Amino acid sequence: MTPSSKAPPTYVLGHSEFELNRLTTQARLVDPMTRRFFVEAGVAPGMRVLDVGSGVGDVAFLAAGIVGSAGEVVGFDRSATALAVARRRAAERSRTNVTFLEGEPSELDFGKPFDAVVGRYVLMFQPDPVALLRAVAAPAKPGAVIVFHECDWESARSRPPAPIHDRCCAWIVEAVRRSGAEASMGVKLHPTFLAAGLSAPTMRTESIVGGASDVGAKDRIRHIADLAISLAEQLERYGIATAAEIGAATLADRMEAEAAANGSVMVERDEMGAWTRR
């Protein structure tokens, strides 16, 4: 989705069926945080919203729930595979106020201007996030809300240490960086907004925290394990971890058992929201 002249990098997580299913689990975990960022930023009922890098549609559906039937969400992505899933899900949910377009922002005709521009985990995968942010702000009305949710993997940790969890997080960070993406985009949102010609954003941070026996622990642990599994090919290609070291078939179970035995609390990546007005 980059509007710059640089060739877009290959999306490191790909669009396999496994990865597209992983995104559904991810949405269950992070949607509440994204919603809080969007609502505090000013996304409200009746707005026309542009969703940047829609993927399988989770953020678009979240935004549609905020703007209601009087509002509209237009999402775009470059992946036809992901958008096919998004359109099917929209039909299944009878989301008639959500539309998905395929292509780059510079190539698309969005029609009327937008009241808000939103995105989650999209700037981190851009070779030029400033150029993308500038491009997607262009079809917004003066005074429109610009709000992005990105993460910072540097904060992921466990106490007492849960080595399998921590090793998985380190693998993920290294694979993302080797691919050319930014594993710490969250803390770079402030300078990115300024460089794109926007005013300094308001920022918030949240994190998913818990032990192995907490309610929802299996989803949290499976999310980290599945992310490493989605990256398995890259982990091997970059020489970060072998298939045997990853042990995909038992990774989540081993992570859970170790964390439970050690009484570990796992602190996941920082989830950061930043917003301003155009």
C-alpha cells in the first residue's frame, strides 16, 4: 500500500490460510484496545471512514460498529486473497456499509472525502510509512481524524522468565526486521505523523498481560506461537531458528506448560495508538 516509488516489500507474514485464521485470533485480543484508541480519537457515529490496509477486514468491521448504519467504511488493500475473505465476511455479517477496494491509494478513486482515516499494523510494513500516511490523509476532510494503531515488540518480556515465550518473541522481532519491516513502529508514530505534515499526535499505550492459568491465556499464548509459526519459513531462511527449534506442532503447549511451571507473567508487545486532526 505504499504510494512511493520504492518497490513494496513482500509482506513477511504472507496470506496463507493459516495466517488469515491467525488474524481472527489476533483481532479478538486487540480489538478492544483499537476501539478505545478510535473512540478517544474521535471516530463517531455517522462518519465516513477510510481503513488503510484492510486485510481480512477486522478493523473495517470494528470501525463500522462505531460509525453505525448512518456511517460508511471504505477499506483498501493490495492483497486480492485477503480482500476475498474480507468481502465474504462482510456478506456473512450483512455489513452493507463496508466496501473493500484493491490497489494503492494513489490509484484508487475514493469518491467523497473522509471524516476519519484509520489503520492497524500497516505502517510497520511500509518501506516509506511517511509517504503512505501523507497519501491516505489527502482524501480526508480538513479536521478529519487520523488514527493509527501500531505495536512495539521491544517491550515483550516475562517475569519470572518463560524462556520459550521470550525466545519466540525475539525470533519474531528478528524476522520482522530482516524482512525490512519495523518491529517498533509504535514508538515511531510521533515523528512519522510530524514528517507527514500532520500535527503532533496524542498517544496512548496498552499491553496484553497475564499468566498461563488466567482467563484467555490459551488465546494469548496461541497468538504468540502462531505468529512464530506463520514466520517459520522466514525464520529458517534468515538462519534465526530451525524447524526443529520451532517445533510448530507442540510450540504453544510447551510455552504454556513452561510458563505455568515457572509461575511466569507474560507481558506482550506494547500496543500504541496515535491520533490527530488533519
